[in-house]
Amino acid sequence: MSSFDQQQEAIKRQFSSAPPASPVVSCPKGALTEQEANQWFDDFKCREQIPWDYPQDCCYNRAHVMARELQAVGVDVGKVWNYAPPSVFGNGLRVSTPHASRGYVEWTYHVAPTVPVVDPQGKVSRLVLDPSMTNGPITPDQWKALQGQPLSKLVSTDATPYYRDPSGRVFPAPTDHEVAQIFDRHREKRDDIRAEMKRNDTG
Amino acid sequence: MPASQPSTGHAGAPMRGPDFVLEKVKSWVERPGANAELLLGDGSLWKLKPGTKIYEAQRAVIEGVIRRNAELFVSGDKQHGLIDRLTDASPLAVQEISSTENSGRYSVAFWGPPSIYHLRMDRPWSTQALPLLRQSATSGASFGSPDLLVAIDPVTLEIVAVRPLASGKGATRH
């Protein structure tokens, strides 16, 4: 055996002939890897035009804009809706937040987009992207639990409804211009709340 | 005329008035080194002192209302032109209103916005607003076809003005 062949054999011995322990999992069409889902989440959260810190309102507009953008790149996006039980008064969803003067907000419902995410074992599950409430993608059950109402009802839909009432009536999205105007109004209200809370903090 | 000054209320303090106006903006004038002037459709003239965070927030609301040709709600002292708080109004329909008064207020949910709002019964507008809100809840009005023009204090979530919406004005959502 020549010295060249010996070197070749030495190199081969550095590598196992056994099948790889963690094969690269193919990502089904329309799904995201965990890394991609985190990247999308971070990308959305950095958008200043979206008022993430206005929890009093706007979830339907935020969900619409995220869903549309994900859809445009081929993601099989859906939406998850969490409804307070009837009657909503006294049974509302309740989320703690530093962005409300009371320290919490109380909702009749909440909505966010969902995306299929494939884990390293190849299992696909739907995760919620909701930068208004969390620091990363979470499961619908985790998302529901954060809203503090065990009797609330979780409903999954495709991305089509802009607004869905508790009885299931759905309403289509307004024009892009109207969507932008809604963000404008909600940023104004967010800034008003911030200014009021600040001036009252400082006396 | 003195300009709008910060209130001394606590965080989440309700609007203080004593005057409450819901009108279109007639003119909005900013001048370097001077108070800005806001003239509303009812002829009331309001002054705002620039250079504060509150001013920046209020200016954004005023300019947004002008851009959308919408109504502006002002709480303040009309005689002296002092603004306490301001906000805009939007077309809405009532999903549900509480059947009874609790601690002097009715709870109200609208189609669309997720928060739970309230109407204080010690407010001068409450006797006019309550039947309108109740009527809306049973009228069949919905997210796509609002029947009320409603102003809401974004800080306290108090309903501060309610008017029937002229038909055909429901295109703009909350």
C-alpha cells in the first residue's frame, strides 16, 4: 500500500460508516423549521409600525398582517381564536401587562396567527406567533393558559377571517389602506397611554 | 389664554372635563415658540403647550383625526381653552352590555375590539348613551355594519361619547 493509500485509509477511519444518528429532516411544504419560526417571530417583533405594546386592541389587525406576509412566502398559516365564556362580564380573558394603567387587560377574545413547525425529530405541530404576549413561538394550549381563563374556548381557523365573532360569523379583511390606518390609530392610542402613564408617574 | 397643562391625577385617572366636546376639527395651527391652537366645529378654541410628551401624543391624535376627517373628543375647560385629555371616535356596534349596573357602571363589549369597556352612570352623557348602547346590542349591527360613533378613553377604557351613526358611514372599522 502506498503512502497515499495509507493516508486515504486514515482519513476514511475518521468517519463512521454507520448511518447518521440525526438525519437532516425534510421540512414539509408550508412548514417552518424551529429556527425559521423563531426568525419570523423576531422579525415581526422588531416592526415598529405594529403596536405590540397596545394590548387593549389591535390583535385582529396584527394577526392579519403577520398571516398575510407568511402566506405570501408559502407558509401554511392559520389563526387561533380564544373566546371568553358567556357572559363575558366577570369571565373575561385576563393578561397582566405593564402597558395598561390597571396592570392588566381584560378581553372578550384574542387572536394570533399559527404556523406549522417541524421539530428535529420531524414531528410537525402548530405554534402561535404572538409577539404582543410572548418572547417566542408557543403551543396554542400554552397561549391559552397565558390568558387566565380556564373556561375559554380555543378555535382554529385558516388565515382567511380578519375577524370572527364567537358564534362563528367571519368578516373579510379591509383594504391595505384601512389596515394601515388602523395601525396608525392604535399607535396614537398606545402613545397617548404611554404619555399619560409617564406624566402621572412623574407627578 | 393659558395652554394645556399636565393633570395631577393618578395613572388611569378618568377624564375630568368639566367640558366634553365631540366635534370635527375646524383648524389646527402650530407656531414656533408659541402655543398651538385647536378650533373645533362648535367654535371652542383650545390651546396646547408644545415641548412635552403629552403634546406630541395629542398632536398625533389631532393630526390623525384631521387626516381621517373624523371627530375629535376633547375633555377640558372650554372657557379657558385648557385641555385635560383628548381622543378620537370610531364606528362600533355593541356585542353585549351588562344587564345591571355594577359599582355605578355598565360593562360593554363591542364587536371587534377585544377589551371590555364601561359606561359610568355619574357622567352627564350616560342617560343618552345607555339606551343607544342597549339598542345597538339588539339591533343586529355587527363588526361589518356598526351603528354607533363611540369615543373611548384609551387609558381608562371609559365610554365618553356615543352617537347614532348616520347610515352608510360604517366603512371605517375601529
